[in-house]
Amino acid sequence: GNSVTQMEGPVTLSEEAFLTINCTYTATGYPSLFWYVQYPGEGLQLLLKATKADDKGSNKGFEATYRKETTSFHLEKGSVQVSDSAVYFCALSWSNAGGTSYGKLTFGQGTILTVHP
Amino acid sequence: GAGVSQSPSNKVTEKGKDVELRCDPISGHTALYWYRQSLGQGLEFLIYFQGNSAPDKSGLPSDRFSAERTGGSVSTLTIQRTQQEDSAVYLCASSLLGGREPQHFGDGTRLSIL
């Protein structure tokens, strides 16, 4: 079945540090890949997405590139801020070869990021 | 516009009781999803409604769990004879067309079984 593996946290960084959160996946067919973020006390929000190989998703200074050869979708940000402190979830939804997309998401276990001033 | 609304935000109940959790999706969204977030299991898919199609119930953990979506809008997740392991945050999400469309999540219902 489909699965998503994220690097274990928690991750603690100083403001303006470089961030990488690793995410790898296992899926047949043609998955779409997502990063969701959960800020303290808030619901899950879509951060970025990529729907095919070599696509790069980006938002709020975060980027992730869909790498089919390494089955990865690592999240990066060049300079983190205290306001980026949150839980980050990598997720996939699966599509078959015919292009039918099954919207249910399979999530990684989440990575807690804390950024200190 | 309004986002996905879930009620109640918190629910505490005794083991063995039945509970109903409600989700109001974003107006016009044809796809609706239920997920469960717990410490031990992370975020798990439960059930998926897409338009008038039969729902995908493949994530429901037992026959004590059921859900319906009336009129293509509001959905209710029902848990019968609750057990302590049902304690979790139940999240509802909706998307415009399903498939690869981004899902918009509600704030969840925190369910605690005593």
C-alpha cells in the first residue's frame, strides 16, 4: 500500500537558519504530493503541492521538488522565522495510470519544528 | 468565505455511549473527507464522499463507525459504543472536486472517552 515517511523530529533551529525536512514515499501509480502545516491551536493548512515528477511546489518561502527517481519530496526553506514554528506533514494522494485520482490522503507522522529567536 | 466548520469542538463522553460529530464543508465543495488524528496512529483516513458516488469507507476502523452525508453537504460521523481507543481529534476536510484538489480542513473535534 501507499506510505509516507518523514524525518523524525522534533527539529529545533535558530531564526534565519536553513530548514530541511525529509520526506520519502512508497506508492504505485502516479501520486500527488503535499505538505500540510499545523500551527499551534489551528487546523491543518495546505502549504504546497506537486502533482507530477520534477514539479516544484512553493509557498511562503518554502519549496519542495517531486523527485520520482528518489521517491522524495523534501521540504526546504532558506531562512526560517519564529512564526514558522508548527507541525509539518508530508502527504500523498494516489492516481492510477488512467489518471483517476483518489483523493484520500496518506500522511507521514509529522515533524515538529521549533524556531528560537 | 466560511471555511470547514466542525462541531462540537470538544466532546467528553463515557465509554459505551454513542457520539455524533458534525461537519459543514465549504459551500460548493463536492468532496468531503474524515480523518482521525491520534498520538499513537498519527493522521489516518476514515471515509471519503464524492458527489453522488458510493463513499469510500476503507479507512473506518470497525463497524462501530459510520458516516453519512445528507444532500451533498453536511456530514455526520457516528461512533457507537465508544471505547477509550476512540479518543482522538476527528478532522473533516472538503475539496472542490476531489482527486488532486487541495483539501481544506476544519479545526477538528477533540473526542475524549472516559
